[in-house]
Amino acid sequence: MRKLDRARRIDFIDVGDPGAACPIDRAALLARFHARENGQLLSGAAAFAAMWRAIPVLRPLGLAARNRLVLRVLEAAYLRFLRLRPTLQRLVR
């Protein structure tokens, strides 16, 4: 995503860094993807959609996710991914 964010509209923060400011519990931040858009802290698919809206090439996907049905489908897919993530991480190692 950093490569797509050529305008540097997204401020990526490594919450694994002990010096990073954490607005909520660090474990909760590490468990799901989070983003802040217009002062609102978003989680899961809504956070991805906010990030997509900031990247011109992905903006149409982010705008589509403003539809509740689309966001609901994306969140369901994200929850499935979270269940698979530990297995995928083991395979990559």
C-alpha cells in the first residue's frame, strides 16, 4: 500500500513499536487493521475502505464500501481472512 500511496496521504504507524502512540489497547490494534479517517477510528473492512479512499487508484473500491451491503460483505471476507491469517503466517515462515 505504501507504494500506491505516492501522495503520502496515509501515515502508517507500526503499533508493534513500543514508542508508537496507541489510542486503544495495543493487542486490539494488532488483532485487526485500524485506520483513522476524519478523526474517527475505524476497524476491519471499514479501515481498509478508508485507506483505499486515500489512494487514487483504489478510491472507487473505497467509495463502493460506503454502501452498507458492500461493507458488510467486505467485513465478512475480512473475518474469514483473520481466521486463515495464522496459518498463512506459518506457511510464509
